[in-house]
Amino acid sequence: MMRQAAGRLRAASLVFASGVFLMTSVAALAQSAAPSGYGATLRWYHEQAEAGNPVAQFLLGIKYETGTDVPKDLARAAQLFERAAEQGYTDAQFKLASLLETGRGVAADRGAAEAWYRAAAFDGHAPAQYNLSLMLLSAARDEDALAEGLSWLMRAGRGDVSQAGGILAKWREIVSGDVMARAEELSKLPLESGGASR
């Protein structure tokens, strides 16, 4: 009975994951329409990205992902996100993981997506914590795995990811109190950057 309920809840959780939680703050800045004479600024983005500036790489990646001011090119966006992610830029780690999870612009790679979500999650990125929790919960085969997934969901909820609370409430109905207690313990442990393997 619990397995069937958990399976249904995993499926419902994946519905949320398929609409991957997207960032809007910095990304919205990159999507703004180009004013007249914007060419110099766009050249600056390219120059800075080539010089290794992770913020410029990320923002230019957003432009290629959305096709704003440049031709839409998801593969190029993924390359830019990866360059910034490798430098520890958390927002880029999240965006790269999202592309890897969905196979947009790159070959789908669940393992790599999980690793990049985990890297961003360890840096306190709440949307990454949320997406990581959904990945872990969908693959959980034992109570330890459930507890880890739920712990990330709890962290995401404390990080103002509104969907986390509703999903967590459903999980509370079907998992044991011991699993929830373990998840609570895990969710309160301090995060250590670099704790994620890539």
C-alpha cells in the first residue's frame, strides 16, 4: 500500500519537476529588449564571457537560451552555463542542471544534472534544492534515500520555494515518522560548499 502511494506521489512530484523551477531575477535582466545602440553592450557580454567572467557567461547564456538579442541556440547556452558553473557560479549550475535534466540543448544526463543541482543546493540555492529533492525522491528505493530527498525538500521550503510545502505535506501522509525525523535531522545539518561531487 505504501509503495503504491509513494509511486503515485513520485509521479505527482515529477509533474512539478517537468516544469523545472526557473529563476527570474537575474535572468529577467538578460531577457530585456535591446535598446537602440545596444550592439556595444552585446559585444561587451561576448568579450567578457570569452575572458572568463562567469556573470557575463551566465547572462549571455540566458540570451542564447531565450533567443533574446541573439539567435536562439540552446547548445551555446549550455556551453556558457557550463563555463560559469565550473567557476562556481550557482545560478549557472542550476541552469545547466535544468538543461541536462530535460535534454534541452544537450544530451539528457540525469547523473550530471543531479551533480550540478547538488553543487548549487550545497551553496543554498533553494530552487536547486527543490529540483534535487524531486530527482532524489523519484529514484528513492529505501528509507535513507527518501530521508535525503525529503531533507532537500524541507530546505527548499525554508528557502521560499512555495511548492515544497504542499509536496512535503503529502509525503508526511505516507512515510513513517522515523523517516520524517531523519529527514528533519539531515535538513538541519550545516551545508558545506564543495560537498557535492561533479
